[in-house]
Amino acid sequence: MGLKLLPSLKEKKRYVAYEVISDNKVNYTDTKDSIIENYKKYFGIIGLAKADLMVLEDWKNQKGIIKVNNKHTDELKMSLGLTKKINNQNVILRCLGISGMINKARKRYL
């Protein structure tokens, strides 16, 4: 039997919905790599680990969802805003909204 954690001791998470605005379509894997590398560039590997950043595979019409620790949502939004290129293509990454539940984030923003 594994160790059970009380809900109050678990790390809380938020789901950040984002949109990629670009002239041509960009694919999910390039976007994911760019988001992670950009976050690492500004906050380092330790910051990336603390944020518990995970780019989810929800990808529709240039929109996606990122799971992040609730204390690091502002940092993620800043790093999204500072992302200028994906695969040598000019892009704008825009935060559509933040939710505490994945189903609500999918329903509202994707």
C-alpha cells in the first residue's frame, strides 16, 4: 500500500489556456518545446521544477493548455508574453484564461 497524502498537503495546480497567433500554422511539438525552453531561459531549471510545468496534449486551432503550480501562474504568463519565435517564425503567445479544473478550461477556452 502506498503513502496517502492529505489533500491539504498536495501541491495545487492551475490550468492556463493559451493561443498561438502566427501567419502560418505551428505544430504542437514545436510550441511545447518553445514554451518549456523559454520558461527555462527566464527562470532556470530549478524554477521550471518548482513550477511543475506540463504542456498538455490538448491542441485545437492553435490553442492549448498548460498545467502549472498555482504560485507560478504569473511567471508562466510573463514567459508566454516574451516568447517571440517558434521554429524561426514570428508568433504571439496569448493567455486566454486560467482555471482550477481541467474540464472547465477545456470547455471555456478550447
